[in-house]
Amino acid sequence: MKKILTALLLFILCGVLAVVFHTCSSTQSVGKSIKIKGSETIVNLIQVWAENFTKEYPTHNISVTGGGSGTGFASLINGTCNIAISSREMEEEERRLAKSKNIDPVEFKFGLDGLAVLVNKNNPVNKLTLGQLYDIFTGKITNWKAVGGEDRRIVILSRESNSGTHMFFKERVLRNNDKISKNEFSEHSLMLSSSRAIHDEICQNPNALGYVSMGFISNKVKAISIAVSEKREYVYPTPESVINKEYPISRPLYLYTNGSPQDNVKMFIGYALSSAGQKVVFETDFVPINYKVNYHEKR
């Protein structure tokens, strides 16, 4: 009798384990959620990707939140997201911290962006050099009259320090890609939480200027042309000038995973880099990594 009961219990246990194993396997392959976190600049693009992806795969659950590129990297390192989205490269210090926690960041470049310098549409200034931008954002030039504008105080707008956009603009414009430089934004800069906030402030403030992703260029503000120096050509931020490396304040855009992506994360990365995903990059006013494909016709 005991042998029969033992055999029956083993049979039931095997059945339960089989059900649990099947459920776990199914969850990993089709039902597992994807958590994406990071750059405010590209969060709207990623949300469009997520919506399109879940239409194709309805059992998938994708959450997308911003907070800045640094926040995305911190989340990846702490194991609280599957994909970090960033408008800058991961820094060496972040990589060392990741390694200390057995996290292996793998980078995927999916697009390009130009940082547009915006002014109020009634501002007569149409162009600036990188040197003039340096002088303005470090506080050496404080009046629009010094760069061909009216006799008005310049109001400097910047993204907050956890933003990849903030970091890239500082490294490119204030430090001229010099790793030793310690140049910082003027202490009188107003730090705003998003590119949208900068755009909206410039709309109503005739003295303001700030830098945003070129996707935020609109007829409510004016993007100015930028030159490396007075002797070089002034270039307006467009997809063509970014992909041709003519516009001097351009940058790549990234996705980061912990190790080589697997299962549905791999599927999502594949979609992002596919022609369909790259078309969304163009339609949200960024530059696809394979811009040679004809994306000139928007929906």
C-alpha cells in the first residue's frame, strides 16, 4: 500500500512540475514583459516602437519610462530594466560599476540626432559659431548685442545634469571633446527637465536660447545655423547635414542590454533595427542609422 501511495505521489509531483515548467517556458518566450528606461529625448520614439511591437505580438507587455540617459544606465546596472535607452555613450565609470555588479552592457546604435540651438522666432540672430556658443553658455557673453542681436540679456536654458543631451552638449560645445577640460555651464543657466520644456520656454521668452533634439524644431521657435568657426560654412540641422557629418553638433542614439539580448528582448532589438523600426526613427524626426534607404516620404 505504501509503495502504491509513493508511486501516486511521485506521479502527481511530476505532473505539477511539468505544468510549472511549461508555464515558465511559455512566459519566457511570449509573455515576459520588457522594461525600457532612459533618455527623455527618445522616449516618444521608443513608445511608438513599443506600440507597434505589441500590435504584432499582443502577449508582450512593454513599459517605457524616461528620467534621462544616466537614469537608464543606473536602472540597467541595478537590474531593474531590460533595455537602457540613451542619447550618449555609456561612460567608463558606468562600465566599471556595471562590471562590479556582473552586468555586461552591450551597445546597439540605432540612429543619429542633431542638437538644434533654438531662439525665439522674433530674435534677429540666425547663426552662431561654436566659439560664440561656448562664450554664451559659459557666461562670458551675456547680451544678445554681442552676437548681432538686440540689447537684451541672454537667458540660458539647459537640460538637467542627468540628461544625455546635457552631457553631450557640454562635452562637444563647452569642452570641445577635451577629456581634461572641466568647463561647466554658467551658474546662471536655467536647468529644465525636458527638451519640450526648453522649447516651450523659448516660445514665450524673447531673450532665451537653449539646445534640444532637432525633432523639437517647430514653426513656434527658430533653429539657428551653426559653424565650427567664422571661416567655415554655417549649417542648419537637417537629416542630410547630420548623416553627412556637416552639422557640428550631432550624436548617435543607443540601446543597451545586459549581455547579448535573448528571447523577446532580442525580438524587440531586431524590430528596432529593421526597416520598419528605422522608418519610425525617421517619422519621429531622428536620422535612421541606414539613412541611405529612401525615407524621404513621411506618412
